[in-house]
Amino acid sequence: MKRPWRKGPAFLLLGGNGWREFLLTGSARLSEGKSFGKWDKLSPALNADHVHAALLSNAADTEYIAGLQWIISLEQLENTVELFVYPTTSH
């Protein structure tokens, strides 16, 4: 089955230049083989094809963006997904 969003950590896409630089060249060094390979196993979004249940996600408006990669991956695989975002709330 084709895996959606085969890009790596969402922070590379959404975290801005500071996070991107830290993750790729800083102490995290995600661009160096072993570490990036671990992300393949740990990322819910990159393993969404293993989920066979409906998902209901409740998130604060300050936190939901971090989970969008996971939600979109499930939707692309045509899983049942609902995301409720609560405004002016926190974790």
C-alpha cells in the first residue's frame, strides 16, 4: 500500500527555518541515516497504513497543527477520522 506524506517529521514542514536547521544540522542531526531511519518506525503519520480503526481527535487550537500530518495520512488512506478543534483552550 502506498504510504502518504512520505516526508519525515512534520516540523521540517511546519516548524519554520529555525526548527528545520536544528533538526537537519543541529544536535538532532535527523538528516544523518540512523536517526532519520528511526523516524520511519516512530512516526504515527508514516505508519498510518497500519491503523484499521476510526479515530476521534480532540485538540486545542494551539496544538492541532502538530497532529495534522497524522490526520491527513489517515484521511488519504480513507480511514474514518474526525478532528474537533477547541478554540481558546490549552493542553
